[in-house]
Amino acid sequence: MCVRWGQRALDCFYRGKRKTMKKTAVYAFAVVVTLTASGCFSLSWAHNRRHVRKFIDELVQLHQDIDKVIFGLDRNPAE
């Protein structure tokens, strides 16, 4: 627990800053890995949007496959 006065307050402040910096570094690293892992990075939003759309389509297909194989459910057009 942080005390609101003296050196301890400064320690708590800097500890919070370090946690924030670590989180930011982890998020930045995740973005870099995501963009470079595919081997196809572009500054064109239209091109990147195609990749995102394909990823979403693959997740939908995976969900449908799981529904069919595990639960025996056929695709419902109403969904």
C-alpha cells in the first residue's frame, strides 16, 4: 500500500510508472510481432484491412467447424 507522503510516495509513483512502461513495451512488442510475423506489412490501410478481414473469416470458419464436429450443430443461416 502506498503512503501519500515522503519517499514512499515517490517510490509508489515510480513503481506505477515502471508497470505502465512495461505494459506499453509488451503491447508494442506484440504489435511488432503481429505485423512482421505475416511477412507482409504495408502502410496501406486497405491492404492491412484485407488481412484483418481474412483473419476474422478464419475465426468464424473455425467456430463453425467446432460447432459441427464437437456439438453436431449445422450452420444456422439466422446467425
